[in-house]
Amino acid sequence: MKTRHISFILLLLLLLMGVIYYLSSQPADESTLTSSHFCTLAAKFLFSDYSSYDTQIQKTIIKGLTHVVRKMAHFSEYTLMGFLWYLLLRKKKGNILFSILATACYAASDELHQKFVAGRSAQVSDVILDTCGGCFGVLLAFLLLCVWYSCRNKEIMEYGVWKTPEHHIKN
């Protein structure tokens, strides 16, 4: 992979880590407000007449969506992280395992960090969800690259390490 591609992927990965750190640094009240904004957008998308509902019904809808939106945010952030780790390491041996481990370690450190933020707590279930998101991202990147490389007449060696035509052994 070209150096500029590696640099771009690394930049995206570091940017994502910074965004996750920033969001985890928000005190509970601020984090809840951020989630409420996303939930309101989701409610308006899911219910075309949401604005016409009674205020109490709107609050009930937002409360119901909050848990789902928060967990989807966890999963999607770490899906992207696993995806980027795999792209960054795709030509290295052990890339799948390292991509998942790096994502899991960041998830664990993020939850530990939240423990020290006002009104927040560390949840093992979030680390598990984040790691599952990372696994999904790695799998997604691997499958997309399989399709991409297959279309470009390249082969795949074992454990997801890419083999280009110059690696072929002539008999």
C-alpha cells in the first residue's frame, strides 16, 4: 500500500479515537443531551408526524430510543475502528487478531476513562459490544477486500494476508 494511503488511514483512525475520547469525556448530563439530539432526529425520521405528538409521548419515544441509539453508536464507532485497523494492517501477518485486540484494548481503556468522568461509569457490556463491533468491522473489511482483490485477479493467502501475482511459485 502506498505511504499516502497508510498515512490517510492512520489519520482517520487517530481522528476516530479522538472523537471517541471526546465523547467519553462528556459528563453524564452533557452526554445525555447529545444522545437526545440524535434520538430526536431518529424519532423524526421514524415517525413522520412526530412533531404533532403530545410532549409526553415525544419524551417517551426519546427515552425508548436512547438506549438503542447509544448502543448502536458504540457498535458503529468500533465497527469503523476495526475496519480501519484491518485496512492499516492488511498485509501483515496476524492482522485480523491484532486488529481485533487493538480495538478491544481501546474499548477497555475508553470504559476505564469513563469511570473517572462525572456521572459516568465503566460497563463491561459496552467493552463486549465495542469488541463485537470491531470484529464486525474487521470481517467487513476482509470481505470487501476479498471482493476487490478477486475483481483485480489477485489471490488470498491464509489468514487474510494478501498474495499478489509476484508471489506465485512457478512449477
